Amino acid sequence: MAAIKKSKTLRLLTAAALALPLTTIYASDEEATFQYGHYEDGARNLFNAQSGLKPIQVDSIQTSTKLKLSDRVRLAFNYTQDTWSGATPITTAPLAFGGNRQRQISANVLSGASPYLQNKNVFVDSQFNLLQQNAKTSKYTKNKQLVHTLSSASPETRKQGDLRFGYDWDEASLDVGAGTSAENDYNSSFGNVSGRLDFNQKLTSVNFGASYTASENESMLDHDAAPYIEKSTFGTKVTSLPNGVKLLTGSKQDWAGSLGLTQVLNKSALMEGSVSYTTSNGYMANPYKTMAVLFVDPTQKAGKDGQLNGSMLAFLEQRPEERQQWTENLRYVQHIDALDAALHLDYRFYHDDWGIQAHTISGDWIQPLGDGWSMTPRVRYYSQNAADFYAPYLVSKQAANKVTFDAGGNPVKTDYNPKLLPQNYSSDYRLSGYGALSGGLTVTKKFAKGLEIQAGAEYYTHAGSLKLGGGGEGNYTDFDGYLVNAALKVDLAALSTANSNHREHSQHSQHAHHHGAGVPAGVMFDHVLPNAGDVMVGYRYMYANQAGNTQNGSNTVTNSALVNQACAPQKCYVTPSEMSMNMHMLDLMFAPTDWLTLMLMPQFMDMHMTMRPLDGAPATPAMTTALGSAIIHAGRHEHTTGGLGDTGIYALFNVFKTDSQQINVSLGGTAPTGDAEIQLRDTHRQDLGFIHYGMQLGSGTWDFKPAVTYTGNIDDWSFGAQLNGTKRLESHNKAGFALGDIFQATTWGSYSWTNWLATSVRGVYTLQGSLQGAYRGTYHQIGAMDYGRNYGGRFVDVGFGINASMPNGSLQGNRLSFEWLQPVSDDVNGYQLPREGALSATWSYAF
């Protein structure tokens, strides 16, 4: 049976971990932060069962900005995005059950293990231990070893954003915030309020907070797994959609409150303590976890070796619909004067009415090294006991189904009695008793004028044997994992101070950057930093969307044309109905001389595609075939990818410059750091192979990207033009294909309405070649997007932009720009969705 989606709770916990720096960053009232993290599980112990499934991987980005709107009013907003994929346990069962089974694709190829959830012909002894039969002797032997049954998931993405306003009094503060989190099958909205009261000349502070969260779950049960999962105990929570998908719905509400005290003990030490309480009600089970139940009729006659026959079925897990949670925290911070270091010690005790008690002890040592460098080693220990309703699997002393005969000799079938099962049950290993130990190191470099770069790594070990006092779950739950992250932080308050001390230089820089004042947000490589030693940091966001009726060239086509021509000589079964792309980029620029600027541009992106069946397409092959499975999967599920994209490395040269005009040349390109070999998970026990070309995160090739840019200005008018291109330096990537080359020409004009605000209009012409080559490996061509000839084309756009630059004040040197690019003409190669438009937004600061 093919894969089932991974745990909702794991994604949220992993996302939360990735969203936190590995060391404490003391927050400024005004700062901008960008952070990237990658988490990956180690391989699970399957006890000699061969599995080609990749472990869980999570790529996460977080951006946050805090601003002071006045001396007392603060504004903060945060955005978090994480994309996950890979294998995770769906249930636990005895090893003898054989839950992890490989599937033969061909004579020489095996797929990754596929979860096996149901077997109505298993054998146990009189103590209900599973028995294994020796193939040679036919003898039964007891095997009590447990093992996780793994299942895999295609990539999925979660996005969360929140906004917070704050007000400061002389000895108090109040913050009010709200936000939302969204993914394919789970959405939540939340609001919160927090505050602080200062006493004793601010040596004592009382902190308080309250929050409310409303969540809605709409989880599609995997169409492979659903027929093998018992859902009778869930009643109306599981419904059937017209396309055959089983949908599990549920809602949840969380109310939380906290109260804390911070006390400065002396000039070198402080202590914090807090208590928090959360009450939750609603659906709190994991819709992608099952509980294995072994049914054995104790009244049956034993076999010749004393064996009893039983059935093992999988049930969706059930958890209580209420939960009360309490947490007590203590923190001690000590500055070590002799070493100019700081020690952080934390203890947390958590307990709830599910029977879980957990202890967390952690310590950080923050050690400055001089010249702006510091390192922070960190260690953390966690231990919990099991939830009251946790069990690896259940044994029910009744027949799963039984046939008897009435007085007239007619057969009567009797199914199991669900009332004989516990009210709540879960085999989720995170509810078991276990301990976890992690250690990490973070290195930080602080530059002048408020710029900070941080990189860190942490290694994590989860084991039942690490549980405090012993008695943890068996070694089948043990695994390791690692986390790496990097962060860029700009302290805007420090920049304000630097600006006030370097006003003359800033005025010169403002004049030198006038050429770029009206450059649209969608234009890159438009300027060279004016002075040796100058630095610029920036964040760039791009969004593009395609939707509507598919085109051939510049003409809309019918479903019949798509079916018969877009995939010729084959037939098309589906077509994209919408495609979108979100890209986040960092601009890191440094000028070693006044004529050369070096630029590094890491990219992070996510892609989304929905498809619809084509009217008039041939009958869909059976789902037991690979082609049939690919078609059914495409019609029922949105395809999503996300993570690190290709990384740009450039050198910008100033080749001509006057007071009103300049010409810059950019030479460089991108390194293939984005994944170009993403594959879909197995479905209906069929290998679906590579995802569609346009959903890969990178080109997979080294690419040369030159550009020539002209800018000029006359009074309040500025203007410019650019020629740029992309040349693939390899004929194909590791997956077997290469994206088409690109040539682009653009020109713009802008008008400055004030010394800080300008608007712009831009025209763009783009020529892109078709995709070359094809995937080397399993790939099912079910629509136009699966053929290289249906990529590229000739495109004309007009852009409308607005730019704001801060010429003075506390935010002097900051620049914020937006541009909407509206398609005017699409002349596509082959058959493609028309473009609906693209948004670019940039923030930058040069110093």
C-alpha cells in the first residue's frame, strides 16, 4: 500500500524549532531578520527490512521586522514558511507482522518500503504474542520485537503570518497581535495580548499574556490507505467527496494564559519564573496516524503447535477531545565578568491531564571572541513519561469478524464490537515515554552599523533509554536528527545611531544613489555601490501566477485540442488549472573598490500546481497501473514543492559614470543549489517518479547570467534600460534535462513626486527557449506540462511601480519598492497556461 501523509504535529513542532535561532538573540526595538533552517531525521531502525524511503526533511524560512512608529508605539510582523517531505511512522506493529514491505518494480529495481496495515491471517500464542513461521520447518516461534511502519509524503508547504502592535508607558507595556497559519489540510487563526509591569526602578517586572486559537482540520485520507483503515469509530467526522476522497474534518479551540516574574539580582545576574495554562477542546487526534489492533477470538480451537489465528486491523487513532496543560519555567542568567561571557540555565516542567509529565533542562554559554565574533555552545535534555492512552498496539480478545449459523442453518456474520475497544488510543511515539538529548554550536559575527550574521548546527538524539528514571519505550523508536540554520539580522536602531554620526557621508551616498531612486522593484543589477567598503543588505520577494484557459501560441485552445495535440503522439489526460510561485531572496552586496561590487543572492522558493481532468480524454487506466495512479493523484491532490533555490553569485562593474548617467555591467550566474530531482511519492503501490518539470526548485545546471544596465536622470525624472540573459552552461542536469536559455530587454521611466517617493512605468520583452532533454528515470507524461516543447515563449509585459526611500531621519538609507508586472502578450511555445501577473517587493539598506 502506498504512502500516507506525515504527522501534522511533527510538522508544527519541526517548524517551530526551525523558526527559533540556536542561540538567544537579544531583540532590539527596531530590527529586520531573515533566517533559513534545514532539519532532517536520521534513518529509522527497521530491523533488516529494506527501505528506500527518505527520512523527514524540513526547509524553513522566517522573516520578521520590528519598527518604532513613534517613541511609544511599536509595530512587528512575522512570516514563516516551511516545506516538508519524507517518511515518518504511521503506526507501530510487531516485527512479525511485516508492516514494512518492499515492492518489486522490475527484475532489478525495488521501491521503497510500502506500509502494510491490514492482515486477516496472523498467528499468536496463548499469551497473544505474534508468531513467525519458519519457511523451511513450518514451525512457529515467538517474536516480540516491535517496529514502526513507515509511510512517505510528497512535499507540502505551511505558511504563517502575524502582526503585532505595542505601546510603551514609562513603567509598563502592552502588545496586541493576531495571525493566521495555512496549509492544504489545516488552517488556524489566533489572537494574543501580552504586557509587562515594571517595579522597583525596573529591577522587577511582572509579565502576563493571553491567547486564543481556532483551528480547522480538513484532512484527505490517503486513497491508498483509506480502504485498509477502520473508520467506523469516527462516525460523521469522515465523509466521502464526489471524487472518491475520504475527508476527515474537525475543529479545535485553544485558550492560554501566562504569568511571569523577572528579577534583576545584581549587575551580573537575573532570574525569571513563569507559569502558563492552556485549555483545549475539539479534535486533537492526528489524522495520519493509525493504531494497529490485533483481534483474536479466545474461544477458537488452537492449532497443532498451540497457535491461534487472528486478524490485525488499523484504526484511525483517537485522542481525548479535551486537554488541560500546565507549564512552569525557571531561567537564570549570569554574566561572567572574568571571561566577558554569559551563562543561561533553563528548567521547564510540563504536565497535562493526558498523564504526560515532562522535564526540560537546557544551558547556553555565550562567549564573545573579539572583533565582533562570538560562539554559543548549547546543550538540552528532555524527558517525558507516556500518555495514559498510549500503547504500541492493542490486543482485543474478540474476533474481527465471525460467521455463525442460526437455527435454520443460515450464515450470520458478526463484526467486532467497537465498545470493547478503549475510548482513546494512540501509538504515536511522541506520546510514549522517552528522553532526548541535543547539543549544538552557533557562531555569530556582528559588523558595524547593526549587521549580524549567524550560523549554527545542532544534533538531536531521541531514545527510550534516555528517559529519566528508565522505563522508556523500546529501541525501535530511537532515531537521530540534525538541524542547521543561518540568520541575517539588521539592527535598525543601531543603523539610526550610525546615520546620525555619519550624516555627511550619508548625504554623499544619497546623491550617489540618485540614479537608482526610481528603479522598479523587478529590476536587478541596477547599481554599483559608490564607495570602497560600502555594504548593502536587502530582501526581495517575487510572486507569479498562471491561470485560465490553456493557450497554443497566443490563441486559446479547446479541451479536444489539448487531449489530441498537446501530448502528441500520446493523449493528454489532465491539464493545469493554476500554477503559482513564491520566491524569497537575500541581496548581500559589498564593494571592495569604488568600481566593483560583489553580490551574493541565495533564493528560497515554493511552487504550487492544481490540475483538472480533461473532458474527452481517454478512459483513465486502472489505478493498479502506474499511469492510472499518476492521473488519479494529479486530479485529487495539489502538487507542492519548496525549499532552497539556486544561489546567485555576481560581480558588478561600473564602466561609465557622470553626474547624471551611468552604465553598469554584471557578470556571474547561479550555482545549482536548488533541487531539480524532486519525485512524487508512490501511489496505489505504483512508482510515480519525477514531479513535473516546472515544479523543480532549481535548474540543476550552472547558469551564466550577464546584464548591461543604463540609468540616468534629469531633474525629477529618472530612466533606464537593461539587457540581460541566461545561458545554461550544461546540456543537461543530473535528472536529464536543461531549462531553455533566456533573453530579456527592459526599459523604464520614473518621476519623483517628493524627495522620498517615486512612481515608475516599465516595459519588458522576454524570449525563452523550450526545455531540452527529458528525465532519466520514471516519469509519467499525463499533461502538456510534462513535455519540454511546452515551455518558454515570447512575452511582453508592462510594469507599474512605487518606490519609497528614506533620505533622512532614523530610517535613513532604507529603500522599499513594489512593482506589479501585467502581461500584455503571451506567445507561448506549445501549450501553456496564460500568465496572470507578477508582484515584486524589495527592501534594502546601504551603508
